Amino acid sequence: MDQLTVENGVQNVLQLPATDDEFGGVVIEMKEHMDSDLFRTLLKTSMSKWKLQGKKGIWIKLPIALSNLVDAAVKEGFWYHHAEPTYLMLLYWIPETICPIPGNASHIARVGAIVLNDKGEMLVVQEKLGILRGVWKISTGIIHKGEDITVGVVREVKEETGVDTEFVEVLAFSQEHNVFFGKSEVLFLCMMRPLSFEIQIQETEIEAARWMPLEEYAAQLAVQEQGLREYITALCKAKAEKGYSGFSPLPVTTDSNGNPSYIYLKKEDLNKKIYNK
């Protein structure tokens, strides 16, 4: 694009391409190659104008191909907010107040699959790597971007064990801090219904998998997850005795791609409240 225009002999410096966001700020989304010195000059000019306009946060989205512009932005006071595989997002807060913009994602979501057969046996695995190597444990895994809990937990069980399952409900969840690159983790313990029983392990990550009696699972001395193991066993027994109900998903919204979002609640208890008014 042209960075300079001339009207009636007067030279005007153009701003960087930007759009207003819904919170009183602007977003600069760079797409074309630009010399870093010219970029810094235009950035200074643009920032001066936005300050006069009362703008607040300034975001710069730099694709990886334009990494040569990072240094210029940092020298103007921008800092890293977050990064994805194809771009880096930088931020500058204009007002002389504490920046209220939330930091990068603070948590990751993990699922754990409690799969019981009609013999009272639990589907368990041994991982090849990690601090729980050699310990029999339930299948666990990180939820992918844009993936719902109910989908991710089915995928994880299938990938690790080859067993097909159906999501039933979330029995409980836990929160742990400083787990993955300093982030916190929320683990959703999901009750699953097995649809198949033959085991075919994922040999790259899983050492072994088997159907194990619940009592044998509970008796293992795994210090790293002893507290969690005790609660999983208690939840399984409570569920088997039909004295415990978990949280089931109900759709609440749908995004622009048609993907639903859910609220997880105890439908039975909610229905009792509604119909027993």
C-alpha cells in the first residue's frame, strides 16, 4: 500500500491499517511486508492520533512471516500478549491506569474417562512417559481447540485404548495450578458407557491397557495421584449404587459455525425444582 499521499503540495502520512474493537481500542492486523523503520514511523503516527481520539488498548497481530516488525513494536512499548502457531499478538495500553485486559488463557482443560463394564471392571492404561509411567490409571487427555468435553473424552479413550464409548455425564471436576507452562488445569472426570470392549492400544504413548476390577485399581499405591484415585473409586461406587448423579450437558448457544455450547447441570434435580413448584 502507499504510505504517503500528496494533496495540494502537502504531504500526509497515512496510518497503519486498523479496525476499532468493541472495547474502545484498535486492532492492527498486518498482512503485507513492510520495512521495520517505516513500520515504526507509521506506528508512532498512528499511536499519537489514537491517543487524541481517546482510544485505549492497541493490538498488533503479526503473522509469523512479518516477525521482522516485532522489535519495532517492542521499542514503542508494546508487549507480548499471546502467540499461536501462525501469529504473535502484541498489546499497548494507552490510559495511565492499570491495564484491565485479561492476560493470555490461564487454564487448560483436561478430561478423565471413567469407563466401567457390567462386571464392575474399569478401563485403565499405563503410559510410556511422564511421572505416572508404569501406574495403572484412567485415560486422560487435553481438550483440543474448539472441541467440547463430550467429544474430547470419547476421542481420548478411542485413541489410547481402541474402545468405543458414549459420554454419560460429568461426575466431578478438579483444579490444579502450575501444571503446564505455569498454567492451571481443570480436570473433568467423565462417566462413560462402553460400546465395545476389545482393547487396541496406541503404541506411541500407551504401554498397556486392560479391564481392571475396581478394588484392584483402588488398592494401588500411586502417591502422585492417591487423592484423585480415592475419589474416583468413591464416585464409581456411588454411581454403581445409583446414589450419585453427575452433570449433563444442555445446549445454550450456537456459534457462527453451528457449533453448540453447553451448560452442565443436574437435569434431574432441575426438573424436580421446575415441576414441584
